[in-house]
Amino acid sequence: MEVSMSVNRETRTSDVEPRTLLVHHIRDTLGLTGTNIGCDTSSCGACTIHVNGESVKSCTMLAVQADGTEITTIEGLAGDDGELHPMQAAFMECHGLQCGYCTPGMVMAATSLVSENPGGLDETAVRQGLEGNLCRCTGYHNIVKAVLSVGGMA
Amino acid sequence: MIPAAFDYTVADSADAAIAALAKHGDEAKLLAGGHSLIPLMRFRLAAPAMLVDIGRLDDLSYINDAGDHIAIGAMTKHRALETSDLLAAEAPLLRHVAGEVGDPSVRHCGTLGGSLAHGDPASDLPAALLASGGSLVIKGPNGERVLEAPDFFTGFLETALADDEMVTEIRVPKAGDIGWSYQKFNRRAQDWAIVGAAVMLGPDPKVALVNMGSAPMRHNGVESGLAGGAGLDAASVAGDDVDPPEDLNADAEYRKHLARVLVGRGIAEASG
Ligand SMILES: Cc1cc2nc3c(=O)[nH]c(=O)nc-3n(C[C@H](O)[C@H](O)[C@H](O)COP(=O)(O)OP(=O)(O)OC[C@H]3O[C@@H](n4cnc5c(N)ncnc54)[C@H](O)[C@@H]3O)c2cc1C
Ligand code: FES
Ligand code: FES
């Protein structure tokens, strides 16, 4: 089946089997391997991307469901000139990553969370907002710090 | 894992979806947010031959004031429920419970209709609907019928829906200032409830339990205790007349204990 979606501001049209998971489409067909796969149970969030601006676990969506949508992956977050998105810069600054496996999903979930909370987030809201993203390295403290430095209460 | 192969069609109206269901019988399944069905298909616990995608039926995504009740389109996402001002004023239990489901990314996809139609006793929203005294509008080839929530949930992952029917609307009576509470017990953030309890007080008190039987359920014993003025003591029977599942998280005795504790906390909070 032919599907067409805007991926990181570029229209991408491909022929997919209906059973293709969106994450496989993004990684294998489109070659954007920044989006990771960390589990089989929709629980880790390593595959988190934005669909029409909202965080979604791309392992729990079919590519055909994304036909006509606007997708942003971690590769699309930095500016066209390569300047890091403020959330990416904050993760670097606050040491919000160690092995980095969870990081693309974590950053995508965090940017969605911040954009949904223009009034600013407190620490509890950040921790609850990132509930669906697991990190086995950092113990979360520096991730939370990074997100607060971008989207915390004024 | 990836799902077994299936045919896929996008429905452009509820009637088209129902026609597709009628044509393919029990081979076909509706696909709403996919956040229950796709995980099952990935584990090959479900392998429908045909998926009818209703995810684009935006006209079934609404939260409206309908006089004595709030009318909610079946395709309304958990995220829309948890941020609704109308629900905050008129059906705060449902709004709160929607925000307790999974994590934000799940709530961006999952729908109220899908959550109810899945008929999972471990789900949060069926308990909220049961405690709210809500009902469901069901549409099939021969028109619509309305079912009260207790008549909808018939067994483990089973509902009163026929193969060619779909849920189109959910109706929740306005709660006024009736006290309510939702108690969800789990060990880790984002997990499903090991046990949960939804409590609505008022003249006709209702108490619904999560994961305490094969289907989402109300607890008549607790409810009649509350109606008879037992107050907190009504919680003492929450572990009676139930047949909870057993798994790695909890055996039946522990679940019964949790039911008593959580119903007690729920009554206390709702009365506060
Ligand atoms: C990681 C994760 C964590 C979760 N945690 C929780 C949790 O804590 N609590 C909780 O309650 N849920 C949880 N869920 C489930 C989530 O709420 C689902 O979104 C919801 O149960 C199903 O809604 P859906 O729209 O995704 O339905 P789908 O998965 O699309 O469909 C589910 C079933 O309902 C049928 N169906 C869908 N819509 C209709 C309709 N309108 N009429 C008739 N039949 C229909 C489908 O055919 C299918 O059989 C979680 C899911 C995930 C992936
Ligand atoms: S790979 Fe998607 S949630 Fe783990
Ligand atoms: S940095 Fe290693 S999993 Fe998060």
C-alpha cells in the first residue's frame, strides 16, 4: 500500500505492507536510524517520535496509520544549519545521557511534554511526563534537570 | 515482533466501518488508537485477517454538553479527556482517570471507545464509566442501541458488541458536586493497575473495581453498604463475592486485601 508522510519537513512516499510498524518504516525504509527500538512491549519509549507534533511510540503504530501525517524524528529536531535544538543542548549541558540509547526517545518525549505545558513544568510534572521512557543508565536525575532547564517554571 | 499479515482498509465514516465489519464478519477488527490491538497483534495473540481503520473519523472525536449528560465521541483520545474543561466541571472522575492511563505517548493515541470496547478488566476507563453510571451508544447495520455500562462488559476481553457493531458515543451523567475518587495501585509509574477502585458517592453510590474479576465490574455489596449509610465500613466487604485473577504481581488474597484498602481510601477521599 502506498503511504505518504512528511518526515522531518520532507515528503516521503513509499510502498509498505500494512503490517509494517512505523518504527521499522522509519529505520529500515527511510534509513533514519536515530529512532531506537528497546522493547517488544510498548513500554520503553526508545522509539518515541512526534506525529503531528505529539509524542507517540512508533513501535505501537502502523506505518499505514501515519499516512498523511507530519512526522518528526530526532534527526529533524536540529535546525537546518545543524544547530542543536535547545532540548538536545540541555541534555548535553546537564549530562542527561550516558550510553545514549534512550536519548532520542527521551528528547522527543521531553519536547512534546514542554510544548504541551507552556506555563512551565515542576519536577513532579517532568517525572510523570516522562513515565513512558525508561533509562537504564542515568538514574533520571540529570534528564529531569535538562528538561527543567528548558521547560521549567519561570 | 511484527504482526501477522492482514488486509487493511480506512473507513471514511462510521457507516462505512460498519459495512466493512458486516462484510468480513469475525475476520475483521476495528483499529482505533491501536494501543491495545497492535500490542496483541505483535505477540500474535490476535491475528485479524482484516483491519478497518477508524482512526480518521474525526467527527467521532468530541466532548459535548447534552443537557443532563456529557456526550463523548468514541474516537476521543485520552489526552483530550484529561485536558477537557467541560469534563473538569461535569465529569471530573472520568477526566482524572483518563490522565492515569499509561503515559503521555499512550494517551496521545488511545481512545475512549477503544479502551471500553477492549473489555479488559485491568483497564482504568471502564471502571470510571461504571462508577459514573454511564452508557454507550452502539451502532450496527440496523441502527443504534444504547446500553448501560454494566450490560456492556460481559467477560474477559468480551463485550455485548456484535461482530458488525461499533461504539459511536459514550454518555456520562453530569456529576454535579458528588464526591468521587480513583485509587490506582501499581508498583511502577506507567504500569497497569494491580487493583484499582473508582468511587462515586451521592444518592445512588457506585463503586467499580479494576482487575478484581474477569470483566470490569461494580461491587454491589459495597454499594448497598454505602447506600445504607455504612460510610467507611462499607469497604470491609470489597473482597467478598469477587474472583480476582492471579499473576506475578499478586495472588487472589492479596488482591482482595488491596480491594478493601483501596475502596476504603476511595470512600474517605470522596467524602472529604
Ligand atoms: C504501554 C501502554 C500502557 C498502557 N497502560 C494502560 C493503563 O495503565 N490503563 C489502561 O486502562 N489502559 C492502558 N493502556 C491501553 C490504552 O489505554 C489503549 O489505548 C486502550 O485500551 C485501547 O484504545 P485504542 O483506541 O488504542 O483501541 P485499539 O487498540 O485500536 O482497539 C482495542 C479494541 O477495541 C476495538 N475497538 C476500538 N474502537 C472501537 C469502537 N469505537 N467500537 C467497537 N470496537 C472498537 C478494536 O477492534 C480492538 O478489539 C496502555 C497501552 C500501552 C501501549
Ligand atoms: S520500542 Fe517502542 S516502547 Fe519500547
Ligand atoms: S543513557 Fe543509557 S539508557 Fe538512558
